[in-house]
Amino acid sequence: MMEQGLGHLRICTLCAVVLGLVFAYTSADLPMCKGSDYHFEYTECDVLGSRWRVAIPNKAETCTGLPDPVKGTQCTFSCSEGEFLDMQSQQCQKCAAGTFSLGTSIAFEEWDSLPTGFITHGVTTNEGNAFINCSNSTWTPKGEYVASNTDECTATLSYAVSLKKPGALSFEYFYPDSSIYFEFFVQNDQCQSTDSESRWMRISESSWSHYKVELSKGNNVLYWRTTTYALLGGAVKPVLLRNIQVSGVAYTSECFHCKPGTHSSKEGSARCTPCPADTYSNKGATVCHECESDKYAVPGSGSCKPRPACTNSDYFYTHTPCDSEGKTQLMYKWIEPKICSEIIEGAVKLPASGEKQTCPPCNPGFFVTNSSACEPCSNNSYSDGK
């Protein structure tokens, strides 16, 4: 028995040596990690409210020499509006111009790609065709919003967030097609669904709808899920999501770029300011740019549009008060804000003002005074207006 035990010991020792050599050889082959190869995260808080900051590789087995864990900030720590937590220094820093931060809230307004932390995947439904490949049936970023799938699969979009205090989630959705089943629900870290009025969303055929739900302190996983059980020949309109905002977080580790049509001109901005009329901005702008003279933009625009030719529908006229001769003048004015152009071929010009006309009679029950204004008849008198 002792010999057999010593044999096992020698084998295990040899295995350890071999594994150590393999590990040393593998580590020696890998380059040293750079800052772009990893990111920092905090461990869960212990009973004393303490935690550690650890380095997490962005991809496994690509580099070696990650920074050692260090003592993290206290779990009561948070950043203010216009600030983000620099995980390298573990200090709150002001957001740069062209970006913003809500402090204890996070907002997702840009959908050029799925924001960090969002996960989407597709699976085959039990009622659907088992032979359909649903691996590509996911929620797809479309710039200003993210769109659901439109095939016979179930597509889920999820986001996990840990709240320092009770908070809330709000988002806007466009759900125009009843052939898609659309549900939203929240689960805690034990995969238990939290209380809500209903997980099934209401149809919104012509406009965006707003949804808000309270969130509990701790870990929350948010789920948006769509399913199309049967395609009836016609094209299916996807569900759209935008402007997702979560409050109750301790901090954000990054600032968000101002979306096109808005800007922030100084550091430490909590929100971005919409661009005024006839100006525009790109993503992450610090200033708004004026449109060229032959183009226009409504407030909050990310680009300028060519001015259309003016038509008779672009102006209106008013009458001046009647003068002592019982005459009034026609005054023509452009409808504001004026976006049309008078110099394009085929455009109409603003008619000349000043043409005099005879004042119309007063309404019945009124009469013309010396100032040519219509006033109501006094008691015990009447008038047909003439």
C-alpha cells in the first residue's frame, strides 16, 4: 500500500512538473498584456462592504502578465452627474466635451452596435419548424434603435445590471405587428421573475410607446423577447427599441457620446443640448454647424436637407385694422420657420403687401365705430352688421 501510494505521489509530482513546464512554455510564448487587452471589474461586495478590482482579459489566452488584484473602492462609492469612474485610478473623472454621463443612471441612445453588456441570441420555438437555423435570429442595431427578428424563431435581448439602490428602467418601443409576440420581463440573480403588471407589451401601430418599471436593489437581468409563430405570406414588421435608461447604479465606467443633432461644449456635462434650427451635428459633437444657405434643418438634426421650392402653401396673409376711410390692407408673410427657397426654378415669390380693400361688414350684433373697429351693440339696440 505504501509503495502504491509512493508511486501515485511520484506520478502526481511528475504531472505537476510537466504541467508547470507546459504552462511556463505557453506563458513564454504569449506577449505581455497591454491596456487594450483587458478591462477592470469589481468583485462582489463582502459583508464589510469591501471589494477588489481585478483585471479581466478581453480574450482568453492572448497575453500574459495581467495586473494583480488591488483593493477596490468601498461599495458605497458613487460618481456624480457628468462624471465617470476611471477604473485605472479608481477616481471619478469629468466627462470630456462631446460626451455626457447621468451619474447614477445609464442611457443607451446610440445603436450603431450593441452596447457593452447587451447580449442577443435566437432559438427555435417548440411550435416552430425544428429544422430552421435560428442562430442568426437576433436583435439587430439600426443606428437610432435596435430591431427584433421577423422569422419563425425566438430572439432574446438581455442586459444585466447591478443596482446600488432601488431604481427604475424606462424605454421606448414600437410594436406595430400583432403576428409577433413581444414580451419584457426582469429576473433577479436567482433567475426569479420580479413582480410586474404584465410581461406582454401592447400593440403600438402608429407611434412609439413609453414603458417604465421599478427595479430592486441588487442584480437585475432585463429581457426583451420576440417570437413569430407563423408567417402568413406577408412581410412582418419588427419590434423596435430605443432610449433605454436605467437608474440606481453606483457609477458608469464610461461617458456616452452625444448623439447626432446634439452637443456638449464643456467638460462634465450631464446631458447633451439639441442643436438649434438650421444647424446640425455629428456623433460626439462639441459644437453645432450651420447649414449652407440652400439647406435647412429642424432643431435637433444630424444633417441638413435641401430647401424645397416655395409654393402658395408656404405663405399667408392678414388684414390691417380698418382706417378712417373704411379700408384695410393685405399683408403677406412667410410661414415660420421658413424652409422653402424662392430662387429655385418654379418657386413662387411672396406677393407684395399693401393692397387696399374695403373692410368687410361687422358681424350681426356689431357696428362700426369712429375708429373703424367693430363693437357690440348696447342694450335695447340691434344691427345686421352693415
